Amino acid sequence: DIAITQSPSSVAVSVGETVTLSCKSSQSLLYSENQKDYLGWYQQKPGQTPKPLIYWATNRHTGVPDRFTGSGSGTDFTLIISSVQAEDLADYYCEQYFVYPPTFGSGTKLEIK
Amino acid sequence: EVQLVESGGGLVQPGSPLKLSCAASGFTFSSNWLNWIRQAPGKGLEWVASINPDGSSTYYPDTVKGRFVVSKDNAKNTGYLQMNNLRSEDTAMYYCARSRYHNWFAYWGQGTLVTVSS
């Protein structure tokens, strides 16, 4: 199975700041045939269902604010949240969907100072 | 609007079976993969099953293979997760999800809670 490692496990930022979340894969998620990285990001607010944010490592899902930016390729990926808002308080998970079984990282908890 | 509504969760004893349902609307159910993902209390996300659009192929992780069976009834726009020989470690919120782009989970239900305890 592909192992996904997220860091940090938790981070606290002030409203308006920018935060970078890391996601590393134990093997490349880049498919050479289509040059796509099979990596996605999800946001889960307290007591809520996970909400999809990013697919193909860099594409925002419908309705996701542009302050959420996915980047990276191969084995190293980041989710950058610019101008953090209080409503961004949540757990953030990355997922590889390159091969079965799809696997998730253990998540990063974003706290607001 | 895409909607997925799970039902069937509850408290069961170890070794018991339980069947979850996922009622879908707002999209062509027969043309889409259906997936189940679970989340143990205070823990992360774990994929538990996938089924292809016509129901002819199913996939499971080793943790549930041989105990869980995923199915879908395209005439009823409903998916199912039959869980057998439940263990305490199966205690979790179970979400059904519609995937896009292979196994990226684009739409999620609100979840149904399964508690396995004596």
C-alpha cells in the first residue's frame, strides 16, 4: 500500500496569515500517460462530513475559494491556505487515488490563534 | 443537486451482521462508482469498499475483505454495504461517496454511525 504522511499534525495561525500543509507519498503519484498526479485534499470541519477541496493535486473543486491552492508533483505535495479565515478551522486530509487501496494521510489540524 | 443519504447504522454486538444503505439522487447513479469510507471516533479516514457502475466489480482493503460486501441496485438508485462478523474495531461513522477521476471522492453523504460493542 502507498503510505501518505502529512505534516505538521497540527498548526495554529492567526486570521489573515498564510499556512502551508505538507503531504508526502511513499511512491510517485504521477501517471506518465496523462501527466496527472493522483492526489486530492479534503477539509473536515468539527462535527461535519469531509468536504472535497482539490483533485489532480492542483484543481479546485466547484465552489472552493481561491485562497486554497494545491501544488506539488510526484511524491511531495502542499496545500496552501492564504489569508486564513476563522471558518477554515478544520482537519485537512490528503488522499492518493493512484492505486488500490486509496489511502489517506493522518490529517493536519488547523487551529486559529 | 447531488445527494447521498446513508441509513442502517446502530449498536450491534461483536460477530453480528449489519447492512447499510445509501440512497442517491441528483445524478445518474447507474453511471457512477459508489464507495464507502469510514472514520473511527477521533481518527482519520479509511476507505472500505468500491463498486463499479454496473456492479460487476468490487474492491476492498484487507481489513474488511471477506467480511464486507458492497452492492448497488441501479433501479432503486441505492447502494449497500453488508457487514458481517463485525468487530469492535469496525466502530466508526460510515460514509458513502460518489467518486470522480478514479477514486477521488467528490460527493459525500452525511454518514451513519456503527457501534460494535457487547
